[in-house]
Amino acid sequence: MPVQDRRTSRRLIMKVPLRFRPMKATSSPEETAASMNISTHGVFFATEQKVSKGLLLQVHLKMPREIIGDDVEE
């Protein structure tokens, strides 16, 4: 049986620079990465850093105009 796609918004293949770190480790330095695809409800990115499945991350990025329609601050 095929797996149903649960996405509710269109995803765009875009490389957007971003910074991230674990939510509960705000004193940890931020790591850098770039998105592989992005939507109004999420971002997919790859990193060389080991990130445990289910770990909540704090992510900083500037959402592209193609996603939100207007320029915004980070």
C-alpha cells in the first residue's frame, strides 16, 4: 500500500542558509547548514553534525519571498 503524503503545503527546492542548535542547549554554539527544500510549515536540511531523531531544534533563517510573499527579518 502506498504511503500517503501528509504535507499540507507546497515545498520548494531552495538552498537557504540557516543556523541551528538543540532547543535545550541554548548555550551551545549554533551550527550552520543550508536548506534542501522549504515550505511555510517546515524546512528540510542536511548537516554533517549528528542530530538524534526527535531532537527539537532551534532554527534561524530568513524565509524566502517565494514562501511568504514579502521580505522579512531573520
